[in-house]
Amino acid sequence: MPTNKKKKRSKKRQLKEKKKMEEEQRSFADLLREIEASEARKASLEYLDTWKNDKENWKFSKTRERWLCRSMYSIEKVPTKSFKIMIKYLEGMYMNDFRKHLINIAREMVENESKIKLDNIHDKLDEEERKSMTLLKKKRALKVLEKLDK
């Protein structure tokens, strides 16, 4: 006879499996719309835009900076236009442990493609498109290295 703990674990497992199945059934377009509607994405891209265009009203936010740094290799999360601004933003960053960490991540991605992780949304793409996304992330990593590793 299952104990309460086992029942809870079983229910949690069932919910997790159900959520995974629902995720697999969503289309690429649905996932893309979800990413684009993300509040964290909107706030972070607005933060970057304010940094570029309105420095008087810009205020440092560690949360926004971290989100941008985690997401900068994803074209769906950080579009090309914003990535160009992001590179300029990173160039102004002091040489601290976090900047060194960003350089190390970029170097690993450039030296070893297996270190490049595709986002969940890319599971919906065919093999050729996935290779293309990997190449794009590698190009972005090269750009980060070029600008930060001086």
C-alpha cells in the first residue's frame, strides 16, 4: 500500500510528464510567441535600450544584466539589433570575475561546439536548422570574445 509520500511523488511525476507532453505538442510559433511575451525579456531589452539612448534615466540592474548575459546567445531572446547594443554594453564592463566568466563561456563555445546549448524551442527545428542555430551562437560567442578579451 503506497504511503502518502509515494502518492505525492507519483502525482508530482505525473504532472511533470503531463507538462512535458504539452510542451512537446506546442509549435515553434507558439513557443516563439511565449518567449516574445516574456516580461523578463521585455524588461531586459528595455533596460538595454535605456542604457543606450537615455543614460541619465538608466539605472544599473544586476537582475537585468544577468538575464541579458544568460540569454545573449539566443536570437529569439536577444534580437540582432539588441545584441549589437549588448556588445557595446559589455565593452564598458570592468574587468571583474563576472566579465572573466563571460569570456570563459564564450571561449568554450568557440573552441568546442558541444558546449553550445540550444534552447528548448530549437527542439522543434530540423537538423539543418539546428546546425544553423549552433553556428549563429558560435558567431555571437566569437563577437563577445573579440570585444571583451583584450
